[in-house]
Amino acid sequence: MGCDRNCGLIAGAVIGAVLAVLGGILMPVGDMIIQKTIKKEVVLEEGTIAFKNWVKTGTEVYRQFWIFDVQNPQEVAVNSSKIKLMQRGPYTYRVRYLAKENITHDSENHTVSFVQPHGAIFEPSLSVGTENDTFTVLNLAVAYNNTVDGVYQVFTGKDNISKVAIINTYKGKKNLSYWSGYCDMVNGTDAASFPPFVEKTRVLQFFSSDICRSVYAVFGADINLKGIPVYRFVLPSKAFASPLQNPDNHCFCTEKIISKNCTLYGVLNIAKCKDGRPVYISLPHFLHASPEILESFEGLNPNEEEHSTYLDVEPITGFTLQFAKRLQVNILVKPSRKIEALKSLKRNYIVPILWLNETGTIGDEKAKMFRKQVTGKISLLGLVEMVLLSVGVVMFVAFMISYCACRAKKVK
């Protein structure tokens, strides 16, 4: 009887040890299986999940505009007063619904080239007025439709998964010819996706043709998006900081007068890529800009929640599942003897024309599919690993303690 009991305890301990070992082995083996599967599916080639979603996004993307209406133009023209602004909007368009075109694969250097056609459909139900409102300064559908962005050439990741979706050339060049030094380089992806296995310490670089430069985002917070854990990366204030605050930005300062010897921050002069027109880009309502810029206006209320740019990236695949791109278009207005309305001006203004909020979020059906195919399987595998390891350790310890207790009792 004693032998049977001791043998049973030893058998239980052995089973526990085996379960614990299986759990321990499954961890690295499971991780290897996950990595192999992800590396296969994020490559930009026919037949992969990434390629299908890359050619044409299944996410509905909207671009909202708010137009700034100047309330006191005569007072400003005569007295150089503060400009009183009233924000009108949103005027909403559906964008990015067209598939990429002229897709060409190069198997030798593992790249794929394409152009992104532009289209815009006005959404009256998501807008406060019509496209013909009198103070509106542009009709996006007219300015945007039948145009293309590119040619882009990006790496497929076939030979090196850490390069997937990274832009190799833009319009046939690795540089933009707008800036000097490294500021002129085309860096990173187009922000729709990034190389997989994203860590919180990674700086996500991406190129935006809207602002004629490459920028970057840093980790901000953990977010749960429709049951999918994602990392929120945000555009930091340093991206538009002055060279005094961020020496890396010295090559984005292209003149000394308006920038006050490159000390002004929060605005970017992009005249060189806008055919010399005095266009400045900033975050909406001059978020993170020099106080002296804001002091020239009434009616601006910058805040992080409404006016910051962010990307919600699923860290295993590197896919951007939600984003908000927020920018403001401004124009430099200065005294001019040739223009009657500007003859009496005594100062320069960087005047907001409009700001835009381009947003996209993975749909419910896509989120369900993503949970089923990616995060659900990974969570289940992790759960199995922990259960095997935990149960095995508990069984081994419990049965060994019982066995030792029986042996000690028998000796007595």
C-alpha cells in the first residue's frame, strides 16, 4: 500500500515536471512559429495578408477641413491689429479609397513601385455646410481628384523583413531637393505600416508628401483598440522645434528674417516645394508653436487631444490600425507696396488658412478578423504556455512535498 502511494506521488511529480518542461519548451518554439508566420504574411508580395491590404486599404479614411474666417480684415489692414479668427467646419471628404496603380515588382532588389491616385468625395452628412460656402478658400474635390502621389518605390521585405514597406525612392530619387543635408532624405515608410515586432523604444520614421519632409513618432501610450492591443506613437513637439531646441532641425531653417534667426518654432516654411508660394505648415491652432505667433491672433485654442498627430500600431505585425494626421496650412502675409490691402501693414503675420484632420480606424469586421487570425491565436498560445508551466510546477512541487512527507512519516 505504501509503495503504491509513493509510486503514485512520484508519478504525479514526474507528470508535473513533464508539463512544466513542455510549457517551457513551447515558449521559444511558439515564438519561433509566430515570427515565421508573421514574417511570411507581412511581405509585400502576391498572396500575403499585407499585400492585399496594401494595394487597397479596407479602412474608411476621412479628411476633415476647418476653414479660418477672418472677422476683422479692415482693422488689420489699417491698424495691424490682432487678427480675429472664427473656425468654420468641419467640411468632410472621404479619401484614400482608390487602389494603388502601376504596381511593378523588382525581384532583383526586392522592391515594388507604385503611384497612389487621389480621390475625394464630399460627405454632406459629416459636414456643417456645402462645398460652395462663400468663405471656403478651396474645393478639395476639384484640387485633389485626378491627381497622383508618387512614384514610390518601397522594399517588399522578402530578403530582409526589417526593411518591409520602407521607401527606397520617391519620384525616382532618395532625396527631395528642398532641404540641405540629412533633412532632405526620404526616410521610413508612408506610415500605413512599419516593419514588424515594434518595440516601445523604436522611433517610427515616415515620409509625408503633404509637408514635403520626413518626420517621426515616439511611443506615447498603450491603447486597446476594439480588443486589439496597440501602441500609440505620437508626433513629438521636437519634430517642429527650432534648431535652438533641437539641433537636428537646423537644416529645416531656410531663412533668418521671418524665423528670427531660426529661433521661431512650431512652423515649417515649405515654400520651396510649393513653387515659391509663402506657405508654412504647423500643427492645428499653432500647437507647440512660439507664443509670439499665437499672440497675433484671437480665436485659437491649441490642445493635444484635438490637434496632435498619432499612429496606433499593432506591434507584432507593424500594421497601423488607427491614425489621426492633423496639420494646419498657413500663409505668410507681410507689408507690400504693390498690394493696396497690405500697404499699411506694419508687421508680418503667419496667417492660418485651414487645418485638416485625416483619420482612419480599422472597421469592426476587419478587427474581428484580425483578432481571430493574429492576436487571438497569439493570446491562446501564450495562455497554453502559462497554463502548462504553472500547472506543471504546482503539480511537481505538491507531489514532491507529499512524497517527502510520507517518507519522513515512514522513517519515524
